[in-house]
Amino acid sequence: MADWPFFDINCRRCERLAGFLDEVGERYPDYHARPVAPFGAADARLLVVGLAPGMHGANATGRPFTGDFAGVLLYQTLYDCGFASAAESRHAGDGLELIDCRITNAVKCLPPQNKPVGAEINACNDFLARELESLGEGAVIVALGGIAHRAVVRAQGLRQKDFGFGHAREHCLPGTRTMLDSYHCSRYNTQTRRLTDAMFQAVFERARELLDSRR
């Protein structure tokens, strides 16, 4: 695991989340059950921002979007668009590498019922702010869902009312960066067809276009 300067695996600043992770770790002793670090390239120009680790996904494996349903579509799409070395993320030691890409979460710890409260999202926001600061000019951020979108806006010190969320919407951020919105690749969104594979891929194809045009 990379030693990210904008991540603390020992963070316990949110009492509810820290206590919940302790309980989960006791029930599932083989699970990671700690804050989940970003995964990917140190010099990434594409940053994918999710919501939070899933109980039997990243919370179990220690790698974002690995071991859960949402990760199936995400990693396949990253592979199809040239951002991943393989189409499937099986476990943290499977050798998969991200290419010019990194995945992170707005909230680094598993929340009960997969629902962090506002205070927890805000408490974790400085980690995201520092990670965004580490990106070079011209970087692209893909926000998966409204919470991730709002977390990015907050981390950039911008006004929420100036940046409305909408699938495939583009937003200009400081430092010639661009944020692309996408519905989250959750089981609910894909099974209800709110988000199709084609819709999701189009967002990452646009990210590829933007990055290629800025080389």
C-alpha cells in the first residue's frame, strides 16, 4: 500500500465510524476493517471519487471498489478506457495496476448501512482537499454520485450552488481541472437502468478525451 501523505490509516476522528469498524473487525477478523487508502498512480491525472468503502467490498479487501458489485463495472470501464491493466479487481494482491488514474473515497471508513452523516463527510474532507491539491493542472476528477460531487466542491472551497450535480455534467475547477459527474455505479442504479454501462463508459471516454487533449 502506498504511503499517501493525504491518508491516515489510524484515523479515529469520527467516533461512530471508529466504533463501527471495531465491531466489524471483531465479527470479521479477516477483513481490513480500517480506513481504506486511495489506490492507483502517484502521478495520476484522473482521480475517481467514490462515496465510502462497502461492507464486503473495500472494507474487506482494503482496496477501493474491490469485492463488491459497484467495482465490477468500474474496473471494467477503466480497463476499456485504458486506465487499468486488467478488467477485474479481485483482491488487493492481484497485481492489477491503475494507469494515470487513482481511486479514492469522500469518506475513508465504512459507515453503518453505507450512509455517512454530514458531520462524517465533513470531517474527512480535509483528506480529499489535500489529495486534490496533489493533482497537477489539467487533471480530471470523476465524481461518482452527489455526495462525492459535493465533497469535491467543498474540498475546493467553492460554493455548492454554483456546481449542480448532473450525470455527465462538466465543471471547471481551479487549476484548469475539470470535474465530470456520474451517477454512482451501485447495484441499485445499474439494475434500475438509471445508469447503463454505455452511460458510464461515456463519462470515462470523455475523461480520456480531456486528458489526451491536455498532454
